[in-house]
Amino acid sequence: MTKLMNCLSIIVVLLTTAAGAQEWKLVWSDEFQLAGAPDPNKWDYEQGYIRNKELQFYTKARPENARVEDGCLVIETRKDGFEGHPITSASLHTRWKASWCYGRIEVRAKLPTGKGMWPAIWMLGVNREIGWPACGEIDIMENVGFDPLKIHANVHTKAYNHVLGTNKGNRIEVTDPSQNFHVYAIEWFEDHIDFFVDKTKYFTFVNERTGNDVWPFDKPHYLILNAAYGGSWGGAQGTDDGILPQKYFVDYVRVYQSK
């Protein structure tokens, strides 16, 4: 309750950016205070085997894989054979519930770890009809279990993406993210996006002003929280299902926009 009251009482915050003091207003948040299922007014689920040759089956509204307890969202990756699927996990998103264009998006989280794990905090453009990567992708945080202390930021567009080998990004080493909560954030403006872990900015993607192929980030994007297992990156050095179950703890999600 204290966390919720602190959040509600601090509606406007001052944060330091490269341009100086930036004033932000809180416009959307989930503090995960109510135990049980994630708030259906804020979150929906992906279901199935979705992408990247990952080994987990994403379940929908299954408490064993996604629930709120002790003031955190818990996304649990399990080896449980649910409905014939050896590995299960969850991917929650705000598509059709909420999306944003510009602002500060921050998530305080403690990550799962171990060979095969691939947790992420990321955004996709709402206009999925034009396809990926033209719709735009902002990877606020990615981590792979075979390199557990590194946090990665990446941007994918039609011009810059991993399929072409041109994606833009950077990485930073942090104090063990599986044992410590960190704040993963972006500050998104019309001309650039800054990426942070806690108060450290470690990557900036700049609008080249050459059109949508480089900058699809003048349109709304929605947020995704997921814990993948295996796949093209998470499983690049193999997997070890002996590490399971693994829990991904999300303390809060907060979205601010400029006053």
C-alpha cells in the first residue's frame, strides 16, 4: 500500500536528460498491488509458440505462469508439461488496452536467469498491418541467461534490424539483475530515444529524419513483458531445463509524458 500511495502522491516528477531538467507527468501505471490475476483492463496475453524458434508455450490467463503476489507481477517459466507443452511461460502486453507515442517508460524488475532464459521489456508499433520491422520495435531491456550480467538495448526498423545485421543498440553490465531490482527505462522524444538502466544512460537512437524506414517512432507503440526460453538468441549456447522454474519479478510499470 505504501508503494501505491507514494506513486499516486508523486504525479509530476523531474528527471535529468541530456537536454537538462525534463518535467514528466504520470499518465499510466500498474503497481501490482492486488493479488491474483494481472489487471485485465491493462494487460492481455500472447498465446502459443510465437517467434524466434523459442521453446516455451505462452499460456493465457494461467496463474502458474502469470500472477500478482507480494506487490509484484510474477512471470514464471516452468517445465510442467501443461496440455502437452514441455515448457510454459507468459507474455503480457498492452495492445488494445494502452499505447503511447513519446514519453518516459520505466519498469522496475528482477530477472530470471540460467542457460536458456531470455526475459525482455519491449514495445511494438500498433500498426502491425504494415508488418515487422516496418511497424517499429523498441527493446527497452533484453537479457540472456548465458551472459547474465549484460543488459541490452536495441531498436529495429525497416532500415535497421537484426535480419539485415544493421540493428542499432548497445549493452551495459549491471549488478546481478537476477538478484537485484533495477529500473529499465527509455525517454522517447520526437528526435531521439535514450535508454537507461537505473540512472545510467547507455544508448541513444537518433531520428535521421529520412522517413518511416528509419524512424517509425512517431506513431503509438504498445508494451510487452515476456520471459522466453531458448530460441535464436536465448538458446544460442544451448539450454538447461534443470534451471526451471524461473521467476521474473516486475515491481511496477510507469509511463510518463512531457508536461
